[in-house]
Amino acid sequence: MATQLPDDFKCPISLEIMSDPVILPSGHTFDRASIQRWLDAGHRTCPITKLPLPEHPCLIPNHALRSLISNYTLVAPSKSQPWPQPQTLISALTSPSTPLETKLNSLTQLARLTKHDSALRRKLTEWGAAPAVLRCVDSDDSNLLEKALSLLLNLSLDDDNKVGLVAEGAVNRVVKVLRLGSPDCRAIAATIITSLAVVEVNKATIGAYPDAIQALVWLLISGKGREKKEAATALYAICSFADNRRRAIDCGAVPILIGLLDSGLERAIEVLGLLVKCKEGKEEMMKVNGCVKVLVQVLRNGSSRGIQYGLFTLNCLCNRCERLCFEAMNEGVLDICMGLMVEENEKIRRYTSSLVQTLSDNHAIG
């Protein structure tokens, strides 16, 4: 592919056509990914001139060259730009004789092509991309797995693909990655669950799959920052389906989410706002020492969305238990509510009014 275009379009480091050309202070242009790897490796000289660079060199986008490359690929005759066809790239993934490097390159190109092109995502699925990608997800090679997951995520962004991917066995592979993958792969796997769960029927299918919810809850415990956030987002997506709320509660999600909320992961309150809708969720929250204190802290310091879910969750609990009403009052919830009553957000005002009414009905307000 790269040899058919002008040499000036190639990165001096990778010798590949540049997708995001940037200019170094030395005046030379490189592909951003390649020069960033050079800098991340500790080099502070220009790869071409060997002249010293600043400690934190500025990478200036070369918009003119990027536009030139883009326009050239659109207007150049087909004989001078034999870009691999998507079908060819898919075939490279399915052939057992394809070298690993070729498969990695095919996945990279397919992921790049499908990132913003919904029509191509649908076409790739029609051409058999899903089973080819899922076979790569089964790979023991971590690089191949991560690139395959990135492409699988892109394919899942199209609503027309979501049910088909689940039918092809995507959930099975993704759940395995949630358990055994690298941190980056686990985060992508959780994001795929979120994407697939946009379609209502998939929420039930994913939730009923053995270990799917358990794996997400486990990731809340064992994952790092991004993994925890993506796992909580995935739980929120699938727990809009009522049966999945009870499954998450049975997996021990409630105390874990309250702990994460106390540690600053605000996404946890959104999941708790769904789990509190069922009896089992309320009962589990009532068992957690300090639950009310954590919820009141969200009302005090949370984002607008976090405050909405915090108000709703606290109101549901106080409606059920007079003791929690007095706990909330001791934590200063009434003063917070007085401030929230004049919020511009109509939903916050409405939820605040409901909570104050609940506290009054339970005689927590003298």
C-alpha cells in the first residue's frame, strides 16, 4: 500500500503512509503514533537530524500534508493505489496460513476503516467479518486479542450488528476476556458489553449468560480506574433490564458499588439508582454501614447527574426505613436539600421535593 504513494507521504520512522502527520520542532514531519513512541522511549533528538529536542517537544499537526494525503487517495487512479479491499483483509484473518504480522495489520486497518463508517461496519458483517474477528479474540497473542477487540467494538457500534454479534458468540468470548485479559483488554471488553446492551433483547441475553454479570462485578473489585469505570457503565447498561438487577445483587454488587462511590467513582451511583428499584436492592443497601453518609456526600459534591441519582436512591431508602431518615438528617441532608430546591435542573428540584416530603412523612423533620 505505502509503496504506491509519494515518498513524502511516508513516515520516516515506520515507512508507512502517515494518517496523522505532525511536525517536530526540527521542522521534519512524522506520523504522530511513530514519533510519540520514539519520544516515549526517552529519545530527545530528532530521528533525522539528530539535533536535540526540548524535554516536552510540541507536535504540531501538519494539516496541509494530511489534507494532501487524503485528497490524493480519493482522486488517484486505482492502479496507483492498490489499497487492500476489506474482503481481502477479512480473508487474511480467516486463513490459517496468514502470518501474525499480517493479521495484526489487517485488524488495524479494519479498525481504522470502521471507526466512523457505519455503512462499512454493516458491510463487513455481511462479508463475514464477525466470525473472523471472534476467532482472533480467541487468540493467546495479547496484541492480536487487543486489536481484535477494538474491531469488535467498532462493529458493535452499529445497531444492526448488535444482535448478530451476540448470536455469533461474542458474549462468550468477551466474558472470558473480562476474567483473563490484560487491563486494556478487560476495559475494551466491558465497553463492548455496554455497546451490545443498547439493544433491549441483548440485555436479557447477556444477563442470563453464565458469569457475565459476575465477571463485571469481579472487575469492579480487581480492576484499575478505567476497568472499574467501564465495568460500572456496563452494569448500568444491562441493569436497566429488571431481572439483571437481582442477578447483580446476588453477585454482591451493592456493597462494592457503595465502596467505589465512597472512593470517588460517581458512575457507581447510577448503578445503585437502578438496583434500589427492587426490594432486594433496598435491603442490601440498608445493610451497608455508612450507606446514607456516602449518598449524602454525593448530594453535597456530585455532578448534576450524580445528584439526581443520589436523591432518587436516598428517597427510595428513606421511604422504606424511618431509621435511615434520621441518619440522613444527622448527615445534614436538609440543609443540602434547601440549596437544591433552587437548582435550575427541574429533575433535581422535583427529586429534592420528594425527599423532603419523605423525611417529613417519617417525622424526621421536626
